[in-house]
Amino acid sequence: MEKNRNYGLLMPVSCLPSGEGIGTLGAEAYRFVDFLSSSGGTIWQVLPLNPTNYGDSPYSSCCANALNYYFIDLEELEKEGLLCADEIRGTYLFGDLRRVDYGAQFANKVALLRKAFSRFNRDCGEFREFVNRGEYAEFAVFMALKCKFGHRPFDGWDEEYKTYDQKVIDEFIRVNAFEFEFWQFTQYIFLHQWDALKAYAHSRGVKIMGDIPLYVAYDSLEVWKYGDRLFKLDGERRLKCVAGVPPDAFTDDGQLWGNPVYDWEKMKKNGYEWWNRRIDNCLKLFDILRIDHFRGFDRYYEVPVGETTARNGHWCDGPKEELFADKLDYNIVAEDLGVIDDGVRRLMKNVGYPGMKILEFAFDGTADNEHKPSNYTENYVCYTGTHDNMPLRQYIEDLGGRQLEIYKEDLKKECRLAGFEADVSSAESMCLSVVELAFKSVAKTAIIPYWDLLALGGEARINLPSTVSNKNWSFRFEKGDFTPRVQQWLCGLAKVSGRAR
């Protein structure tokens, strides 16, 4: 992270306003960069850019290094002569503006991208060079096969394709060259639009923080191609165990994520080559990389297949700092949340990456609560909450009786230590006080989720972990949510807290 104090906003690309039913890399993304820069901010945290899979979560993607083609801006393709305005208008409004309809995205947006590709000069030198590099060839094959087999998981494909066989794949590519190149086209166009947006952000003094999920989905390119070279699978490529977290104060049954877990012993034998490549690829896209569920590199929790809860899992050793020994100077933020023990603390100390503190968890009346600003040092990123938590206002509104009184008293104490008086007269005013506390904390960096900045309630929740719902990953902002009043308030907070750019 940068040496001076700074701040940023958490705004997933999918949440941006747009007329395309989902946030894109188009005009509203540029306006958000302007908004953030003019507010004194220097970091835009975007969450993962991977294609979504079952459940619409970018943390359970079909490919670890591919890019979400839903984020491609159609108006930019119109400017390039690949689409017509009338074609785009027919698909602009996919239902409720506040919610992404992923089914409509797949049905409509992919169809328009195919139409654009049919008009694209596949023989242009830049595209041919892109295809020849083969960086997204495996993803393109995987997606072409998914389309061939009605988007079924790979274990439901015809027998000859269930296991990756280079001769079979080469023949498939020969016969399906157009489809193979179409899926590479989605990555080519995404990168063109992304690189332009990133360059613009840099010109406005804004760096982009991306996100790397720890796990991939079972129905993914990685499991299909690499199988038990990377994951704990049986001889039929079936899962032996799945990832999750044990029961805790928030969940009696723990969380059963269902992702395949890595065979770290096998990965170690080739020097963690797959992980090294993955991290390096992400740092080409992003200026700062947040690694999700970092504690899983010390020890991870696995649950035998067939269990209906995470109660009967057990902890296994991960690669620990060995994986990061040559990456200590990388611009990485470690999401060190969850079950934190001495092993995780030792890992964090040895790698030296900034960890995360969440103010939503801070005010429970416990003096040594590690999320209290008075208990941590500079080498942290301070958040009001994350994409997996309730919006702060909802959390406060769900408190009752003595819990709420404790929260208020703790918040007032912490704010006084930071040099100002908290307003605890309402859930909304408490949210704003917590935001101000994040700015005035000793943490080198403060990141505010935009829903907490507006003190939105439960309707703005981004994700409820371990659930599948059309409410997850679908919330969106509108243009009217970015006002001069909010911008002025941010500018003032950044200035008084020494975080202004």
C-alpha cells in the first residue's frame, strides 16, 4: 500500500448505474472515477472481475483468470461500428433498475456480443496476436463446450470431453473455430475497455484495488483441465471434500461453501506455479490486490462430501508463508477475517501485508476487540463493513435492548478518542459517525462501501454467504446516488483526517 494516509470507496462494477441492466466499463464507470477523485479519494475497490457461475458469485467462478463479459459496455461497441443503437435499445432495461437480472444478461447481452463479433474483423493483426498468445484459449474452449452441451457442468458432457484431452480439444477447435474465437473476443474487448478505464483512473490519481478469490467452482476450467493435479479429487474427478468455515458466533452450522479444496502438497512440488501465475495475472489488471480468505493459506477448513452442514469438517495445513516468500514487496492486502489464531497472526507478521479491520464488529463492549480503532496500528485497511456483511445500517437496526446500548456507548468512546462526538440519535446518524471514525482511525487506508456511505439498509446487501438468491450480487446504484452533498462531505472528511489526495 501507499505510504501516506489515503482512502477509497468499495464499488463493485456490477453495482454501477447503467442502461444495460448491470454496471459496465462505460460512461458511468468514468463518472465514478471522477466522483471519487474529486472527493479526494485515491482507491477504487472493485471486487473480482471473474465471470459469474451458479449463484452469480464472482467468488465461485468458472475460470480463475477470465473476465466478466457482462461488464463490456455496449455503447462503446456501437462507437466502433459493431452494434447499432436500435439493437442496443431493445435490451437496455432488464427489469428492476436496482437489481441485476443475470438470466437476462446471459440471454440478451451474450447475443449482442455474438452479433458484434460477427461484424468484427477477425483478421486484424492485434486480434490475431491476442489469439495466438493463447492467454484465454483454455477459457474459450471451456465456454464453447459449455455452450455445446447446454451449459451443463463438465461432468455432464459427452464422455470424450469430460476429461481434458489435447487431441480431442484440437479437433474441437478446428471444427468450432468461430465459437472458439468468439469467447476470446469477449476477453479481448473487455481488456480494451478495462485498460482505457484504468489509464483514465490513473490520470485522475485513482488506483484500482482488485480481488482474488481463494477458491474456484467445481464446474470450472481449472477442475476440468487440471483435476487432481490441483485439487483433492478421487479417480473419477469427483470431490472428496469441499471448502467451508466452522460454526462460530454468527452461524451455528458454519458455512458450507462447496468449492473444491487444493491439494497443496502436489502444488508445492511444482513450486506453486499455478498460484504464482494467477497472482501475477491479477497484478497486471490491478494496482492493489486484496486476497480473499487469506487465513486459508495458513490452515483451511474442509468438509467431507455429503455433509449438509460444516459442523463435521476439520482444519488442514496450507502453504503458509512459503507461497509468498518471493512476493513480500507485492502490493497486497490480506483479508485476515474469520477464525484468527496464532498461525494466522504468525503468517501475517511474516508476510507483512496490511490486514483488514471491520468497524461493524468493533462495538461489542469488549475492551480488547481487535476491530476497535484504539486497538490497532497503521498497517491495516479500515472498513465499515464488507460485501459479505449486512450493510451497517441494517446491522445497527437489528440490534436491540442492551446490545444496542453497548454499541452506542462503545461507539461514543471510540469517537471521543478520535477527537469528535458521535451522533447516536438514529441508525442513520450512527452510520455516518462510523464512517467518520474510519477516516479518523490510525489505519493507513480507509475503504468505505458506498452503501454504508449512504447509510442504506438491508435492501442494499450485496451477498449473504452460503446462500443462493436473486438478492445476492444483484443490488445496483442509480445516478442520483452520487450527489454533490456526498462529494463535499467526503472532501471534508478526507481533508481533516489527512487522507486527501
